[in-house]
Amino acid sequence: MPRRPFALPAALAGVGAAALLFASAVAQASEGSLQIIPDPTRVIVLLVLFVILVPVLNATLFQPLLHVLDEREQRIAGARTRATELAQQTAGLLARHEDALRRAREAAHAEQQRVVEAARGEHQSTIGDARHAAEGEIAAARTEIQRAVETARTSLRAEAEPIARDIAARLLGRSS
């Protein structure tokens, strides 16, 4: 906001002049009448002092103060600009971070799926090998059981014949 260099001193001069005119001389009663108009010499002296002090105060007080306020405004505007730039940079970094995090999660998920599939394949292979081995053992056991059955039948036939003759002889009353 540009400042007018003489706006404040002019306003102060107007206010000061009005205050000096109305406060410079107290209404005094003289010889039974009320005197409202101030003493002209006092008004002239005060106006001269005012005209002398306005440029001095402007140069020593008002201009440095306005300069400090302008610098402060510029620093605040610069800080706001920097804050806006930092917010934009932060938003960009956050977006990149979230994108990298999403890609890492996708890669981890894909790797997990690959590991699970490999484990399933290995599990199926192990089960297939175990099933094949079990089937081989079952076949061997069946063969062994078949041999044992044949051996038992042969041995029972050999033992059953003398027993059957002995039973038949006892039933028929013959002695062996």
C-alpha cells in the first residue's frame, strides 16, 4: 500500500491548529463582557512554532517510523511468499513420497504373491512326491500281503489235509 508522504503531517497539522485555536486562550471575562477570540499574538506564535515543528518532526519522527513500517510490511510479504513456496514444495514432496510408498507397497504385494505361489508349487510338489512314495509303499505292502496270504494258504492247505483226514477218520470210525 503506497503511502502519501504528507498525509499524516497534514492531518496532524489540521488537528493541531484547531486544538491551538480553541485551547490557546481561555475565555476570559473582561470588564463584564465575555472575550471569546484568542490573543492574536499567541495564535501567531503558536502557528509559527507549528510550521517550524512539522517539518522537523516529519524528518525525525514520522518518516523513519513510516520507513520502518514499510520495511516490516515488505518482510511480512516476503515471509508469506516464502511460506507459500515452502508449502508448495512440501506438497510436491508429500505427493512424491506417497507415490513411492504406493509403488513400494505394490512391489511388496507382487513379491508376496510370487513367494506364496512358489510355496504353493513346492507344497504341491512335496505332496505329489509323498503321494507317489505312499502309493509305492502301498503297492509293496499289497504285494507282501499277497505273498503272505499265499504262504498262509499253502501252509494252511498243508496243515488242513491231515486234520481233515483225522476228522473224517474219527467220524467214520476208522483209526489212522
